Amino acid sequence: MARRLSELYGMDIYTGSGKYVGRVEDVILNLERGEVMRLSLRSFKGDVAADDGKRILQDETLGYNEVVSVGDIILCQKGLRGREE
């Protein structure tokens, strides 16, 4: 099923066991492949320093390969790095 990219923004993310992970604030794309790479729980809009950007990428994003299902919510295999179940 196809879904508009804009529909991902604001969606809640949960693990398969029901643990709340967060809400999608930004989406990171691979434009060459035309696919979603990561979902971010923090927005990259505005002035984000390089160090903050690296920290956000490491600690507050979820690889789209971890996504199991997208419907009314997003289900993922596990939580964020350092915050797994």
C-alpha cells in the first residue's frame, strides 16, 4: 500500500510489545533510491548545530528498516538505541 510521505509526520511509534517510542517529527530520505531511511523524533528545522545533528541522528532516530507496519500508528521491531525494551 502506498502512503504519502506527509502522512508519516506526527504519527506515534510503538514497539510490537506496546512500548511507546515517540512521535515522528522529521523524515530522512535517500533521494537516489527514492526511499525513507530514518524517522526522527526531533525536527531538523531551524538552527541545528552540527554536533546536535549528529546526536539526534544517533539517539533520536529510528531506521526505517526497523519498521514492521504503518497504519494508524507505526510499529517497529525495537525502541531507540539506548532505550530498547
